[in-house]
Amino acid sequence: MLTFEVVIWSIRQRKGRPKPWEVRWRVGGERHSKSYTVKPQADGRRSQLMAALRDGQRFDEETGLPEKELAALSMPTWFEHAKAYALMKWPGAAAKHRASIAESLAVVTPVFTASRGARPDARVLRAALYQWAFRAVDGPGDELVSRADGQELPDNVREALDWVAQHSMRVDEAAKPEHVRAALSALSKLLNGKQAAENTANRKRMVLSNAFRYAVEERALLTRHPFLSVDWTAPQTSDEVDFRWVPGPRLARALLAAVAAQGTRGEHLEAFYGAVYYAATRPGEAVALRESDFDLPPESEPDAWGEVLVSESHPEVGSGWTDSGKSHVERGLKHRARKSVRAVPVPPVYVRMVRAHIARFGVAPDGRLFRAVRGGRLTSNEYSEVWSEARKAVLSEREQGTPLADVPYALRHAAISLWIKSGMDPVEAASRAGHSLAVLYRFYAKLLKGGSAAANLLVEQGLRAEE
């Protein structure tokens, strides 16, 4: 029990003993002592105890230690704390968020180590932390445990985690400003050393902040959040789309044609990529589209627009992060309530594409339009392979070495860019894309500002009309 009832006596000399200089004190009803070889050592220890008493610290009756010393003895390492935090968050977190927590902790944990001797290979260490230390599995009695503690480890993973366990700083040491700054800097960079996008860096910093908050508020390991003591500003980055690498309408159509030219698999995926381009769906949203989501005009009206209702997203995250064991999660729209629906008008060219796709390939038993070549769920590996081949067929060798249309998501950027360039109201464009207006302005600011000449002309016309 901790108490302020402390008495510290003078140093006593006991001649004839190997350690003759004895420091004595009483905490509550318990007496404590510590002997030293030379008197300056005893003087130093007595001074420490007196300083703790003057600082208003309570002492522990059982051990005789001031509360700060007692806390230091029981203080876990950052590695132990990070595993506990990941386990605490697991039950209530979505699969993508679980993976995000593990990714962020895998970045900062090597920073919070006292580096002595050779470190494990950085990639092995990152994988060991991400895939094993900060991932949960069912343990005895259905209790969640770290995968590293619940399953047999490969030799290289075990060696890497043993190194972290031996060299990890205590939580209070990791919370020192110089170490927190180093961790924040690490979270702001990608594996290749380049600056991470602002969204990515902020997401990772939030995980670190919450892990420290857990240490303060729930585990009482720290008395103050370390971020309050750190004067640190994130490097400036831009989340704006780089329009040099966004395909224009002609290139987008050429890429779709190159997809369709890849045999049956490509023909099946043409309408999938068409959803990303003509309706600006995210790939995870396109995967989830069903026949019932489309409202197509009669075939007798070939130039009429249709509409698609986007209500689900099936992003891939890996089976180790989901409760179902599936490699993807089935959820509502990104940053929207679970039952939100986004209505997107689709042009006649895509109406015809969807109608042709259904006529030739049918739909899955649950109504999904797009399936893998063998009938299973369409995965990112499959549609990314097809996209890679389409780029090779359409782009020059020099262009292939650039980020031009480098990923299928580029078609979504192309769609929204086309809408804005065509003069669509930003509010309408944001609604169709599933963005807030603020996000649309952040990502597409250059295009939106680029309409100032047309806006000036409209104002000028209005002024002349008044005259």
C-alpha cells in the first residue's frame, strides 16, 4: 500500500561487515534498509529517498520504494504495451482498421528500441510485427491473444520478435520527446523513404496518439499524453491528384478496349472497368455491384441515360484481419452510414456495355455482375493483371515507366476530372463520386480553380445584361 507515512533515519555504520554503511527508513509500520560498501553510495541513496519525500511522493509499504521507482519496476516495454493495445482494439475495429493499427504500430515499434548490435532485416522485422505481433487470434477459452503468442512462429519471425522484446524501451522512455519526434517522422514516410500522403500520415499518427492515450487513461502508465510535450509539425504534402498521370477520355477508352481484347477474361472485365470510369465507382464498389442496382432505360431508347445505385463496397484486406475468414469485407460506402446509397447517372455508352455484359455472361447467384474467370469472387490480383496487360498494349515503353494510369483507380480520377472539365457543378460531382465537397476541392483543386476564365465570362455577361 502507498502511504505518505515515511521516516528516513541517519546512515548507520556497522563495522566488520562487507557492506558496513546502512540506509534505514520506515514506511507505515514496515522497516526497510539497504547496505553499501562505501559511505558515498549510502549518502546517494539516502539523498534519493529524501528527494522523493520532498517531492511529495508516496512510498510503498511492502517494498519501501517511492512510487515513481515502483512504477518504473512494473513499467511494461513499448512492445508489450503495443501488443496489449492492438488486442484491446481488435474486437470493436473493422478489418481495415485492424490492419491499419498493425501497420502503424509496426512502423513505430522499431523506433522505440535501444539499438545495440545488429538489427534484424527491416522488411523481416516489419512483417513480423505486422503479421504476427499485432494480429489477434483466438486463444484458450476463446480469449484473444497475439498471433505471435498463439501460433508457432517461423524461425526468422521468432528471431526478429525476440530482438524487439529484448531491446524495446519502456513506455515512459518511449514517451520522451526525442523518441516521440522520431516516431512521428517515421510515420510520415513510406518504406521507400518518400513522404507519405497527408491522409496516410494522419491516419498513422492517430494510431500512435491513441496508443499513448491508452497508456495514460486506461493503464495509468503515464501521467500526461506525450504529444503535449512535442513541438513537431508534419512535413507539408499534397493530396491533390497529379493530372499529368490521369488518362483523358481517348486514352481511357483505349485502355478499356485493350482490356476487352484479352480474351474471355478481359471481355468479362470490360464492364467492371467501365463502372470505375463511367460511374466513378471505387474498385471495391464495382466488385459489389448487382444487376438489381441498375435502372436501365428501354432498349428502344439507345441514347437514354440510366442510373446505378451504389450501396456496398467489398474492399480486400486479407483473411487474417476479418472475423469471417474471408479475404474481403462487406460494408457500406466509404465514410458513409451503413445503409447509405449513392445514385449515379450512367451515360448511354455504359448502359449498352452493362446490357451486353448481362446478356453474355449473366450474373452470379446473388446477382453480382462481376466474377473471376472461374466463377468465384473477383479479386484485385485478377483485375490488376488484366489492367497491367492493357497498359502494355496501349502505352509506349516510356509511358509504361511513369505513373500514367498505373492502377485501375486512375479511371475513377479520370471520370471525376472529366465531369469537372465538362462544367458539372462541383456539388453534383461530389455527390456522384461519394465525396464531401471539401474532399473534392482538396483532391481536384487545380481543375476547379481552372474554371476561373469561364466564370469570369459569365460574370461579364451578367454585368453587360445589367447595363
